[in-house]
Amino acid sequence: MSLRIILAASAVLAFAAPAFAQDAPAAPPAASAEDTAAQAAFEAKGEAFGARMEAMGGEMQAAVTAANGDQARATAALDVIVAKYQPEADTFATELEAFITSQMANAPEEQRAQMVAMGPMISAQVKGAPAQMRDQALASMTAAAAAPAQ
């Protein structure tokens, strides 16, 4: 799952009405100024995290290019990049879990159930984003090597 999908999913869980509910959900309580400020602050954190993951992707692409087809060299370089960004992914996942938990109090019951179910999955995807991007970079390198020369 791409980072944008992960962030979109977390935003949907935090802010949207339940997508899977059969019945129309009860209207949620009006958001307080504190809730609105918390949402804005978390959105800013999400955007900053997304920018960091894009920077990581750029570094990974540069590492694959610099490896010039040497899979072992690319893997070693990508592992260093993952190690550099993993703490940020872990921190953002923890912040995401805390944010989702803070939003549950004002969410309708159906949405709370979805948040409880989906929160750990999204957190795991955020934590796994650096490794997933590494795997995708390696796969793109392998696919490029396997493509017939033109």
C-alpha cells in the first residue's frame, strides 16, 4: 500500500463517517475548537511525514541508480536508508495511534469500531513503509535488469 493511501486511510478513519455502515450513522457531535486544532496539528504531522517519506524515496532511487545494477551494493545502501528513516515511521505510527484514540471519544459507535479494527493495521503499514519502499526499489532494479535491451 502506498504512503498516500496509508495517510488517506488514516485521515478517513479519523475524520470520515463510517464507509461500511449499513444504516445511516447518527450525526457526530459538533467538533470542538480543541478537536479541530488537534486535527489540524495531526494533518500537519501527516504532511511532514509524507514529505520525509518522499525524501526517503528520492534517496532510495539515487542509491539504486548509484549501484549501477549491483544488487548487493543497492541492498546495503537501501538498508542504511531504511535504518535512517525507520525511527520517524515508528514515531509517526505511535502518534497516529494516539490521535485515533483521542478521536474515538467523539466518534459514533460504528466509527469507533472501525477505528479500533483498522488502527493497528494502519499503524503497522506506517511502520512498514520504509521496508516496503526498499523492497519496491529493489524490485524496480530487478525489473529493469530483466527488461530486454532496446
